Amino acid sequence: MKNRLVNTLAILVLVVGPALTSLAQPNPNKQPSGDAVGGGPVGGNAPIGSGLILTIGMGIAYGIKKLSEPKTELTEKE
């Protein structure tokens, strides 16, 4: 019983410890002192248009490929 408790506490410390120490980042667009950072909005001006077109095009091409493949029939082996 004691061994299981020690193992559980060790795993808990190893999982929760790094998570608690990594919460030290400042808010977006803020310096650690609280002053504002110059520049545009966080994540602003991200070009997603061409990537979205490529993703949709690849999805359509994959669908056409799957539809054009000959269907194989399943046969039972005795």
C-alpha cells in the first residue's frame, strides 16, 4: 500500500510540477512588467487564404482518387 502511494505521488509530482512552472508567461501584448508591447495584434495578418485553397484542393483530389479506384469484392474463403 505504501509503495503504491509513493509511486502515485511521484507520478503526480512529475506531471503537475512542470505544468505549474510553465504558467509563468505574461499576457499577450504585455511585457513582464505590465507595459504594452508595440506592434500589431497577436496572430494578426496571418495569411490563411492560400493554405486553405491548397487544403481544399488536396481533399478534392483525394476524394476523386478514392472514387476512381476499382472496388474490390470481398470473397469468403472456405
